[in-house]
Amino acid sequence: MLLSGNTSFCFDNRMSAGVHASVLALSLEVSDFHILIEKRITFMDRVKRVIHCDRAYKMGLNGKNITVAVMDTGIAPHLDFDQRILHFEDFCQKKLAAYDDNGHGTHVAGIIGGSGLMSKDKRGVRLLSGVAPRVRFVVLKVLDRKGNGVTSHVLEGMDWLFTKQGEISGENFKYFSRDDGKCRKK
């Protein structure tokens, strides 16, 4: 929450770290934005060091040929997900186009496999990428816009996932475009 001016902030302690970063990004002036980016890079770099991502990357492990299912509030088609959203299924409102009316699912997917495309520096280096930046996604929206879940939606999502597991590994899915959230045949 912005208190006064363009650089005074007060955060609600109930917010997650991801929400804090979003509030900062929205509240800072454009000329100050690089400060936020540097802080986020330091945090992301620290996390990647702690879990030894550098070793995995040197071995060529970056998520390529891996599909991850995310059961959360959905996913917003974004440039950092390229054409890697294989499938989206909505168990809450039964919508066909990929969306995230809360933001948490998109945040989680970004941590897992955001490519960093939107955070390139002047040299073209991707600064803010997820842990596995080449992973593909199957996203199941089982939580509502407030992040609450109904047990039946979660169970439906789990059942769907186990039923479709063979199709997921065989890549018999459709890609989502960030432009309109609609399915496109692969």
C-alpha cells in the first residue's frame, strides 16, 4: 500500500514475498525501477545458489523435455512462458481460455519455469528466470480468485491429471497463446 509520495511504502504482513515485489514494482517511479530489479536479482540469485542451480545448468538440466502440472489459481499467458503452456483446465468456472484471476498460480509458474525473456538487460542477458526456464506447463485452475479451494475442485483436478498422465507424457496437448489465451493445436 502506498502511503505518500512515490517511494514510501507500508506492507501488510499477511502478504507473501511475491505480492510485496509486485506492490513495489507498481508503486515505484520508472526512473527508480532498476533498484527493484537489482534487489530481485540478488534474491533470485541467492535462491538459485542455495539449491545449486548452477550445477544443474552446467549439466544441461534446465527443464527441457519436462512437463510440470501446476494446480493453483490458473496462469496468465505471458511472454516468459513462450509457447510452453501445453494445456489449461478450469475446474472453478469452466472457462476455456487460460487466465489467473488471483495471480498466485502465475507467480508459482514463474518461479518454476519463467524464461526471463521480459527481464533482459542491455546485453540481452535474462535476469529473472525461473529455476527450470525450459519446462512445459499443464495448468489446472482449482483455486478461486481469492485463492480458496473447494475440495471437489481439487479432487477433480487430481483425477483429471492422473487420467491424462499418458497424454501429458506423449505431448498430446494444445499450446496456449499469450495473445488471446485460446488453445492452438501443436
